[in-house]
Amino acid sequence: MARSPYAWGIDIGKCGLKALRCRVSPSDPRKLVAEEIEYIEYPMMLSQAEADPVELVRAALEEFVSRHQLDGERVAVAAPGQSGLAKFIKLPPIESKKIPDIVRYEANQQIPFPLDQVVWDWQRLAGGIEESGFVMDAEVAMFAMKREQVHKALAPLTNAGIDVDVLQLQPIALANMAMFDQLPPVAEIDPDSPPPSLVLVSIGVDSSDIVVTNGLRIWQRSMPIGGSSFTKALVKEMKFTFEKAEQEKRNAVRAADPRAVFKAMRPVFTEFAAELQRSLNYFTGTDKSAKIGQVLLLGSAAKLRGLSDFVAKQLQLDVQRFEKFNALEGPAVSANAFREHRLSFGTAYGLALQAAGGSALNTNLLPKEIARDRIIAEKKPWLVAGMLGLLTAAVVNFVGMFLAWQTYAPAKYQQAFASADNAKARSAAAVSALESISQKQTEAAGWQRYLIQVRERRFQSLDMTRAVMSMLPRDDRQPPPASIADRREIHVDSFDMQFFPDLSTWFAGVQANWAETKAAAAPAAADEPAAEQPAADPAATDATAPAADAAAAEATPPAPEGVDGVASTGEGPKGAGWVIQIAGHHFHNEERGNEGEQFIRSTLVRNLLGEGDAVTVAAGEQAGEQVTAADLGIGYPVLVASSPIRPVEVAEAASAPTVGGRPGMEGGPGIDRPVVRLKRYDFVLQFVWQPHTPGSRLPKPAADPAAPDAAP
């Protein structure tokens, strides 16, 4: 059901029921249009000993419901101020998004009951400064009621069939009325110079609510003096019955002895003024900057002749009865019942204002589960209608399908079905044949690419082996040095290789060795001039190449096409490739500063890094070209193992023959060979080889910024 713009504010007092039906003016949001009012006075006050409050309220609500239609209109009701808790908390400078957490913490501290036993709500008041997400001088209003008090306040209306949308405390309803009706809009109030605070004193039957507000801040208190206090004074002093005393109080001027009536009530006048004075003193003591302006009296007891003048004299303030609602208009304002009882409609005004959406404070103590159940109940008719619609659509669909099935004749379609099945079978056979042919073509193309790659790579291992042999240091000085220890030679004990689908896995284990090898090789190359490295002896190269080439051809699967050579940078090799391992030794350990592993770094490692002379490709389409180690895909030389330099005894030949044109150490059999004491150093060196297709020009390796002598 569509919501009406009208809202009801219902105030169930102890003298009678007051209700106001209003809506915010469509032409002026600062005006409230009152369409209907209701004032139903009980036969007796609810506080009288012989009264039945439940029955009196029930009868008044039944009469109210019989006169007015509430469907689709929001309803707000009030609970007595003393049945709830109101706290106004000054917040420290804080991020605005953290205010809910602070409020919940304060609720645990300020509410003297577990939070699951109360209904509470809060709202940040106007005022304060917010900048860059931080709030300063902000104040929060927090209200709470015990759940049994909430259900007690809602029970009469629930029993009368009235759905309540807003439950508010009476003092807060009065504060909403005062800020809307008697004070300027919040946007027009200067926080540094607010208007004087307005004091509302709503005199009830047993107690009075005091509300103090300047539009930005709110303070409220209840004091235990009400209209019945004057009646009881007459009963006590003049020995009247309660009904007689109530009548004399309302018509004190026309009483048989007015002087005696006022004399009997004077102590209550004095006590009322004194209690109000104490309350205002407490307020001004808590807020030193606050200024009290006008004091307005509401409630039926405010009609008591001389009360406002007496209180004004005692307080030395401007005290008046609330004569006019400035922002309330409409046909109900001119009704006789409203004019006669206008002082009693302050709470109903504030409730209707909040229900209509025009109030400054919008806290609601209605339990959330009640609001949720009501929303579900409102949607049930639509849910049932939707289910009925779906059921109807399903029935219609079933009927249509049933009728179509009834008209189906299988014989008419058998030939068409058979033709369709035959066409489907032929199509499937054609698709299968096409897929088979396509698969064979793919396999043939793959074998063709493989054979082409094998042909193109047939010289790769040969070139790599010869290049490595040419990078080994040789001492071709004539005559050769007399001592083996003076010869610049490295002896290879083994030459192995292993394929890695991802070289980064290998590099992860030797990265520290790589950094150390590379860093130590650069200074050696700069400090010591490189020895002359003549071209590799063809005889020696030819002697080792067939074996290496055969081993590579036997053990090497074809490298992925298009893998580039590795530049010796600090990032590590990527992709598939080979790791070549050279195990060897040398006796060049007498030259200080260039012995042991430093001799390996300054010769073989330096050449593998591409800092030595270029090597000549011996076979393939690049035969005869001068290329660097990186051009062949060689890089990242790492000393993975080395032994301490240890003394050994080596039998030296009487005459130094040559093997393959190179100085040898071994004499012929039966020759008496003297024993020479030498220092031997053993090592294991690994490097990366990522071969590429001959004829493809590799880009020049990028210089490693970490290397001191990196080529530009």
C-alpha cells in the first residue's frame, strides 16, 4: 500500500488522549499543515486510586480508531520521559567514520543495563566542525528504554490495531516542536553566537518535563511536580474530595473562596518555582556559555491563574504560557477543541512532525524486529500475488503443451526424422574425416619443422665445444717455461652437460656463486694483461670435436626454436637451455695474486664472459665468422666447486715431448722421469648454453651495470 504524506502524532497522557494529523507543507518545508485533531478526555485521571488505566486508555483508543482512518499513514507515539534514558555526549576530536564505534562504547558505559535488554538509538546533533574527515566539538544524543517499558508503551496501540512507526520520548518530541516552531533553522544559526536558549516546561499530571534548547544543543530533565500536586494540596488543606479539588483548581477565580484556594496551593507554587530554578542553575553550571531566554509553560496546569507570573517573579526571567504555534497551520488550528486545549498539544505536534519527516531529531526507540516484521507483513500480499501469477503462467503453459501433444501424429514425421538422422550421420562422418586429415597434416608439418631444426642445429654442439676449447688458456711460448708451475695451462678432466627446461631453477642454486665469480673475475682482468691466446690448434680441436659432437647429438634434444643467447647480466638466465660442466685442474699456483681459482677467473671465466678474443665458427652457415661467446649462447660461468691448493708429486719427462703440437708432460714408457713437486688446484665450473639457429643474428648482449668493466 502506498504511503500517505500525512502522519499522526498520538500523545496518551494521564488526563486524556491528544492526536494531531499533519503533513509538511508542500510549499514551505518550515510549515506543518494540521488537517485533523482529536482530544479525548478520560472520565477520571489515570493516577486516581479508583481508576483502571488499561481500560480507560483502551476505551479512548477505540473511540479514536472509530473516528479516524489510519491506513497508509505513519503513526508516532510518545513514552514518558522518566521511563527512558537520555544522554548528551561531547565527543573528542575524532574521525567521523569512528563515531559509531565511540557511541557504542559510550552506550556500554552510560546505559546501566546490558544492551540486549534495552532499545537504544543515537544521533549526532547539529553543530561542530568537520574538516578532512575529522570532527571537532561534536555532540551526540543517545536515548534508551528497557524492552519491557517499550512493549508496555506500545501494548495499548497494538491491542487497538494501530501500527506504530515511531516511538519517541516526550521531552524529545517537545524539543523537535520547539526547534521547528520557535527557533530559526539550524543552517541560519551561528555556532559561535547562538540565540538564547528557550526553556519549555510541560506540566503533566504527576511530573513536569523541562527541555532547554537553542537549536544546536539540547538538555532535558523531569521534575516530580505536576498538576495533581496542586490538586492534592487542596485535598489536604481544604479537605476536598479529589474531584472537588480538581474542579476548584481549574476554576480557582470563580471558587467560593478564591483566596483560600490560592493560599492552599501557594506551597506548591513555591516548590515548583524552586525546583525549576535548581534545574536551570544546573544547566547553566554545565554549560557556562549558555544564556536563558524565554520560559514557556505548556500543559493543562499551565492555565492555572497566576502561575506564570509567580514563576517569572521567582526566576527573574520572562515566563509566559505557550500562546501560539508559529509554524502550524491548516483547518485543525481553528477548531474549538484545539483552541481550548492548545497547551496540551505540544507533544503531539512534535510526534507528528517527526513522523512526517520534518524534525531535527529522528531517533526511534521502536524495536527493529517489529519494523522488520511489519515490512514482511506488508509485502506478503505482493508475494502471494506473484506466486499466483507464476502458478497461472505454469498452468497456461502446461495446457498449451498438452494441446500441442494431443495434435501430434508420429506417422507424419517419421520420414522427416529418418532423413534428418541420415543427414546427421553423414555430417558427423564428414567432420570426423576432416578432423583426421587435419590431424595428419599437423603431424606432418610438425615432423617437417623438427627435421629442419635438426638440420639447422647439427653444427651447434660442434661450434660450442670448439669455442670452449679455444677459450682454455695455453702457453705457446717458445721455448716453454722450464717449470710446469709457470705454464699458463688448464687441464680438463671431464666435460659434461645437462638440459634444463627452465634455467632459472639451476640459477637459483648457484646465484651466490655467480655473483662471487663475476665480481672477482673483473679486477683480475684489469690488473693482469691477458696472455697471448693463439688460435686453437686444429689438430687438438679435431681430436676432441668428434667425441663431443657425437655425445651432444646423442644426448641433446632439440632446443626450442628462437631461444636467444644469454647475456651475462645479473638477472639470471630465462627459458630452456643446457648447463655445461667442466671439471679440471691446473698447476699455475706459484704466481702470487694469480693462483688457484683467481687464475681460472682471469682466464677461462673471463673468456666465457665474452671479455676475451672472439672465436671462429668452424662449421655450418656461419663457418669462418668471428663471434663472441654470447653470440653462441654461452654465458653465466660459475665456479661451483674448488679445492684448496695442495702439494703433489708429478713425474716430469726427461725431454718434454709434444702432444698434438702442444707441450706435454708425459714421457715415453721406460724413460726414467724425475719427480717434480707442484701445487695442484682442482675446480668444477658450470656455464649456460642456450643455442640458437645458425644464421639468426642475436642482439648484442646488454652491459651489466654491476660489472666494473662492462662493455658499452
